[in-house]
Amino acid sequence: MGKTLSKKTKKMAEPAKDDRPSTSPDNFTMGKKFSKKTEEMTEPPRDDIPSTSGQTSGQTNGFHDVITKVADAISDDGAIRGLGRELNVQMSDINRALETNWAGGRKTSNGNVMLLQKWAGTVKPSKQLPTLRAALIKVGLLEVEETCFTSSCSGDDEAMPSDIMKLREQLKNRYRKKFGQIKTSPVNPNSWTWLQHIYVSLVLMLGSRGEKEEPIDYDGLFKFIKTDTPTGFVTRLAFIGEAGVGKSTLFAKIALDWAEGKILQEINLLFLESFREIKESGFFGDTVMGHFPDDLEVKGERVDEYIRTNQRKALILLDGLDEAQIDIKKPKPNDAIVSIVRGERFINTPVLITTRPFGADQIKSIMKINDHYTFGKVKGFTKENMATYIKNYFKDDFDSASTLVNFIDTNQVVSEYLAPFPIFCSMLCSLWKTPCERENIQTMETFSQLFKRIVFSLQEQYFYKPNELEEDYESRMRKASESLKDIGCIAFQGLLVKQLIFDEKALESCTEAAMTACEIGILSKEIRPAPLQIRESQRKQFIQEFSFPHKLLQEYIASFYLASLFHEDRQEFNRILTHKLLKDYTEFRYVLYFTAAQESEVGESVMEALCNEVNDTGFIFQCAFECHDPEAIGPVRNLLKTKTHLMLPYSASIAAFLFPLETIGKEIVRRSSSIRETLGVSESFEANASSSGVAAAVGLFTLQNLRELTIEKWRLDDKFYTGMSAAAPQSMIEELTHRRADLGFSASSHYARGLCFMPNLRSLNLDRLKLSDEFYSTIATEASKSKIEELTHENSDLGSAASSHYARGLCSMPNLRSMKLDYMELSDEFYSTMLSESSKSKIQMLSLGYVSIIPCRLHSILSLPHLQSLSLTDIRSVDMDDGETLTRRITSVDELSVDGKHVTSLWNLGLHTSCPGVKQLKLDWWPGDNVAPDIVTMACCPFHHLTHLHIQGLESIFAATTLSDPVSFCKAVITSCPQLNKLSITRISLYNEKAAEIIKLMTTHTHLTIIALDSCRTDADLAPLLSEVKSEGKLTVSLKHGGGRRL
């Protein structure tokens, strides 16, 4: 990457803040490695005719502007020296320029300008731009090159044929007209506003196959697709996101910014097409030119030809794969879109696709297609961006903006379930504008409730419109409802075949209902020029098309039809439910949500079918929450009561999981006098907003068949832990895992008490929990009641008081036998308290990872009277504390595990002398390490009773653990482990040759009977040797082939 940019340049690179077309250069940052093709892409047409006056004044002024930008952008003296040398400028001129920069005591870029202007006078005008760009790239000033050169400098306009230049202007005009203003609400035809005013950045994540997802910002996305990596450019990128999360608006923003000159100006043609509108055609250009029916000059074939010969000069955005009426799983050379999506046409052209999650399955299910793709996610608004969107929406109404933001902030369900989705956030804004609607909104919790309110509002607006029949409110509203039910059938049939645009023929069975739906605002009608095929065959100049403003609205209206079908033809309803909706429940998830929410009887039927047919607890809970009818979700409660294992994943809505548990909890509270007494409530207990968490926790922790519970990254309030503590004595849970949570003062105390009071809890795993000191003090107080036998605690930071309390509690747990502490920040008080309380401890197995060991701490650990197995892995620097040594203490430890690289340090502390009875020793080796025979000898020699030695490489996809000298290794083992009867080697890259050598050499060991090699890069070619060893009858060799990382 180039040197640090000056402040002026950084400011220059920011996107324009208003709606005017900006000449601000594109913010791309190219990769450091450029392909030949990329270099050629930026080269202007050849012009070898020398001239002193061949440039127009505009060209001269343009290059002068470039020089000024480049000069301002380079603030580092070393960078300007490097550039000067690359441009063959004399060193004396370079030094003079640097002196000029510093003249006057304040650094300027005057010398840089002087140097570049003098150089420019020595170069043909036609060579100035490409030579300067190439030099900037050569010396690593990529950001300067990207920031300071626009397409107008590169000669791209001159290089483009006139017909392509015309098409570019047509596309830009189309995007400015189509996306300059957008509707903030898909169901309010009057909600137009400027996109550039209302748009707020979305959360975008990138994660290639097998890689951790990383956030990427708007500008970073363009850098990403422009970067040439060792494996080439990214040419297919699929952004996955739920309905209403902002995928289409993201693409609209990209297209508009390109049209206004703000981004991607080195891209000559940017195409944005919607899958719902694309028809099968042999040329992609046919789809493009369909927007310009009056243009007979440019044919679809010509567009394809230009893209094919200028593949890095085009960008294709394809929106809504889940809405496409195409099957990409099989090659279809005569269908341009199928071939593009499959990566078989325009192979080097960047193609970005959006889709709902189920739509991406088409790509992921075929490895040949999947290999072309990098995947990303669109996750909607952050909390801060949601607030910004609302303030932009109510730009002239501060009070409405602030009260809505405050309502969302204080309503956990709305904040986490609705507000992150731009479409629902816009709907909330639309309703919030009307004071009388605000009270209604404050009771909403689900998508279905919001759509119901929006659609009802539209129906009421329809009533107030002038009507010739002068129908009363009741008649008008009934007519609206019947019309929506009628078009619900069309909506549902369209969803089955992924049809989202309907012509007049498709609606001929309900023409009047369709016209009413248009008046209401549920359907939109568009009259557009007919394609050539229709003009020729039907002699129609225009065609009329109908569509729902958003696919979610089509899915909501489809639920009207399904609900009516439940009453009119139950058999057909059940057939559709079982054979269509549940078979592809991820595709039809919103249809199921909305149908379950229609009415209680329908909801119960949907929930019962889901519980019987779908093995996806998270989805079932989500659907039950959308149903939001305690009576209708009886099947879900019954399902919960049968569960033995339950996982509450962070990806699911907390409210969705707690909703069905509330009803169960209320029953338990009313029946249990002990729980009522603990909570201080009466027999008539009713869960309200403030106590719903209490009821849900009671319901969860008293499920009588539940044995294993995992809670992942959930933000549960204090009331939940109050309920958990009260219900704990009746819990049947045996294994609890809790990850990534932040508990305050009260919650920490209740949580600790609950854990200690659970009579069947045997295994507890805590990871990345932020717990207050009250958790640890309560553990110390209540530890004697605990039944926990195995405890794993990872990634927590304890202060002095908490450390002391925790050590006292752990030593006081009467059943605790196994304890693992990894990545724990523990103070000296933990170890000193452990020493003073050690006589109470029943701990037999102790594993410590990533802790600092000094003699006094090691002494405390070895003081545990029942300790039999000790593991010290990934320990931090071992300090001797001014010559302090370990007070020798003979322990009963017979299993010991340490890192090979820490053997010398730990043995110097005297660990080996305190554990003379070790029978099993495991030596862990880090990726990239080589198993050293001298370390093996040092580690094993002190243990005269050693019978099992385990050499293990730690897992890594980046590096392998090796064993370079099998002969010396075997000699070390044989001489230092005379009583050994088992040798295990795991994840060491031996391959067949070294594995065979070790097996042969170890046959000479007197007592060895078992060799176990696991994941050591061996294969079946070792079979003859194994047969030979087996026939001798002395040694048993077990092999698990594969594993490791090939070097």
C-alpha cells in the first residue's frame, strides 16, 4: 500500500455529502499485485506523434490538476524520492524539490508540484498520464494512484466506441430517474424521498468458504472486488440477507452513485437488473436493451460483445436470485443469465448477486458453481444506524424522531427483532408519523402485527377516498378485505412459481379485486412500452403489469388466501401445508409466519404440522412467536416438554424462544408454593411485560425431560436470572453450557445461586461471560450445596476479591472432581486462597491453559490433596521471582500434560520432582515446531513408572508439527522410558516413510505393546508392514490415516 496520505488527500477521498454529481475520485485501493490485464485496462489509446501543442487547453488543465492532486497526496519525503527516481528525475532536482517543500518553516507540497511539472515537460503529452500512473504503482503509492486519477484522465471516454458511450449515458440517466427518489414505505405510494438523503449504511459481512466473517464497509466492498489477489480477481460475490434487510436498496445506492460520478468511474458500464424481471434470452444485452425499446441502434448482442472484450470495464448487479424463475443447477448455454450466474459467461467480469438465504442454496449445492463464489451477508442496521435513519426520515420533526428512537431503545423485542430491518424500520416511521398510531405501535412485537397494522391503515385510507357508490365504512372495508382475499390466491400461486410480476391475463379471474387492491396500495400498476416480440405478435404498443411493492407484502397477502382455504377446503389446506410449505419451509418461512398469525385455529393447525414435520426448533419457536397466540401454540409447548437437549442459539430471536416458555412458567409458578414464596408472588400470578422473563426462566429450567441446555450469546435481563434462581431446585438439567453474556450485579448473584441449587447439574461450561464480583462471592457462600462434578471456565477476567471468592468456592464444592480453566485472568489471591482452602478440595483433574506460572502458584496447585491429573498448556512466561524455587511437595499425580517447549522451565521449577509417580505423560507441540529428542529425554527420564507416552501436535490449518529425526526420537524414547507399554503419536506429519521407520525401531523396546498413530499423514500403503508386525505377535499398531497439513 502507498505511504500515508496527507490530511488534504484523505478529505478529498471522502464521498460527496450532497446529491450533486461529484467529481470526487473513486475510493478504490488496488491490490499490490497487478495482472497484465489490469495494467492494460488503464492504458489510454496510443498516440506516438510528438507535439508541443497537441493537447487542448482542457487536457492541459486536466493534467495540471492531476499533478496538483498527486503532489498534495504525497507527504513523505522518502515517497517523493522514490517517485522521482522512477520518473528518471535527477537527484539534484529531487533534493531541490524537498528543500522547497520545507522552505518557510512549514511543510508544503510546492516542491512536489515543481518536480512533477518539470518532469512533465520532458515527456510527450500522450505519455504523461500513463507514465505517471505506472510510476506511482511501481513504487507502491497505490492509494495515491487510485485517489488522484479519474476515468476522465485515463482516456477511457476516448477509448469507448460511440454506441457504448451512448449506452452508458442511457444507463446513468435510467438510474438517476429510477433510484434518485425511492419510497420509504413499500405500501405508501406517496412516501417518495431522495435516496441520498435517507440512505444509511448497512452492516455488510464478508466470509469466504471456511473463513471467519469480517465486516466490510461500503467503500471497502469496491476495493475488495477490484483487488487482484494471487488467485485472481473476485468475480462472483453473493450477498445473502433476510427479506427487508436492504439488499435491493444497497444495489440501488451503488447504481445511483455510479451514475452521479461518485464511485467506480473506471467502470464503463454498470448494469443493475432484477431477477424477477429477467426473461430467458441468449444475450444478456437483450435484458439491458429491454429498458430502451426505442433504441434500435444498439442490439443485445453488441452489449455482450463489449462486455466479453472489456470484462473488467463492466460490473453486473443482479438483485433477488430467490425471486428468479430460473434453475441454475444445470448448464443452459442458450440462457445468458443462467450462464452468468453459473460463472460460465463473462468469467472475469465482477458479478454481484443478492438473495434470501434459501436462494443461495442453488449456488452452494453445486460445487462447480460454488467454487466461483465468495459469500457475504447483509445484516441491516446497527443500533446507531437505525437511529440515524429515523432522524433522516423525520428530518424536520425532531420530537417524532427522538420519541421513536427512545421507544425502540427501551423495547428489547422491537429493537432486536424489527428495527434492524430497514423495511420494518421504515414502516414503524410511517406509522409513527400519526399520533393516534403511536399507541398501537407500542404493543407490537412481530412482523405479522406490523403488516396487519400497515394493511389496515391502507384499507382505512381507501375508505376515505372518494367513491361513486358512497359506500359506508363497513361496506367499504368489507370490499377491501374481500379484494385482498381474492388476490391472495394469485399472490400464493405466484410464489409457488416465483412469479412476482403479473400481466392482465394472470389477473383476469379477479380483475375488479386487482383494481381495488391498486387503489388500496397493495398492488402497483405500471404501463410500459411493450417488447418487440409483443408488438409484432399482438400489435400492442404498451403492456400493463401488476406487482406487489415488496415480496414480503405478496407473502402476507398470500396468507389471506391460505387462511380462507383452511375454512373452505381443509383437505386442500393440509395438502398445501404438508407438501408445499413445510417441504420448503425456509423458502416459505414468511408465508408460514403470516398464516399462523391469521387466527387462532389456523395458527394451531400450522404449529401442529410444524412440530410433527420439521426438525428445526429455532424455526418452530420463531413461527410460534409470529403466531403470538398462547392458545394456538399448545403443540410447541408439548414439544418443549419432550426435549432432552435444547440449544438457544444467538442467531435466533430471544423473544421467540421465551414466548412459548412463558405460558409453561406461569403454570409452574401457580402450582409451586416454593417458587411463589421465593419470587414473592401469589397463586394468581400473571406474567406481564416486567415479569415475562421470570416466567420464561421458570418454564425453561423446570422442563422435566430436559437434561442438556446450551445458551449462546443471549442478552437476558435480570428478571430471567431471578426466575432461574427460583426454579433451580426443581431443575432436571445435568449439563449446562453458557457462552457470551454480560450479567450485572443482581443477575450475577441470582445466576450463581441458581447454579449451586440445581440438584442434578453435573457439568457446567462457562465461556466469555462477564460476571460481577457478586457471582463469585455467591459461589463461595453457596458452594456446599453444589452438585457440580465437572467445571470448565474460559475467557474471564477476575479481580483480587473475585479471585479469592472463586478459589474458596471451588475448593468448597463437595462433588467437584474435574476443573478446566483456560484464558482466565486470575490474581495471586486465587492461588493463595486455594492453598489455604486446599484441604477441603475434592478436585482430581485440573487443567490450566494460558496462565502465568511462578513457584508459589505452582505450589498452590500441587497442594490439592486429591489431585491425580494435571495439565499445564500454553502457559505464559515462567518467572523465578528473584530465585524463588518450588517448595517440594510430593503429590499423587499420575497423569501429566505439558507443552514440549515449556519442559525445561517447568522442570527447573521442580515440577517433575513433585510428581514422581507419573504413569502417563503427554507432550504437546505447537504448529511449526519439531519434536526434539533431547526434550523428550529430559521430560521422560524423571518418571520411572511411565507406561504411556503421548506426543501430540496441536491443530492448525496453517502449519504442521514435524518429527525430522525418527532414529534419535526412538532412541530417546527407548532409553528414557524403559517401562513404556504404549506410545501414541497424534497430528505429527510423519507420512508413511517416517511412520514405518518409527514402527520398526520401536519393535526393539522390551515392554512396548501398543503404538497408536492418529492423523499423521499416513495412508493404506502401510498395510503390508502392519501385517508383518501383527504376525510377530508382540506389538499392536493402530492407525488412523490422513490428518495434518501437507507441506
